[in-house]
Amino acid sequence: MNNASDIIGHWPDLVTFACDVGVSEHCAKKWVSRNSIPGPHWLTIVNKAKARGIQSVTLDALARIAAAKSEVA
């Protein structure tokens, strides 16, 4: 996984992701457009992914994406 879209793409659709995470669809779209998922949501995302059987969405994966983004900035 290289970006926020890769993380979110593991869900059936954006609406389902937003509902799982507890944010609006608009908010989730902004995360995709900014290629950034705010840290306070990481644990919820990982837990919801685990509940859906999505093993590749981990705190480590989210941290690597954030670190790569900050290196570019």
C-alpha cells in the first residue's frame, strides 16, 4: 500500500468505509484527495479492517504512508 486510496480501496466502497470509520463520505473523499488519513482515525480504521478480515491494513502500513508523504513534503 502506497497511499490513502490504497487503504480505503480495501472496503467495498467509500460510503461503507466512511460508515465504518464514523466520518462523512465527504470527509473520506477529502482524505483521498489529500492522500492523508488523520492519525486519530488510524486505530479505528485498523480495528474495522480487522473485523472485515482485511489483514493488510495495519498501523505500520498507515505510518509508512504518512512517513513517505512527509518525506516528499
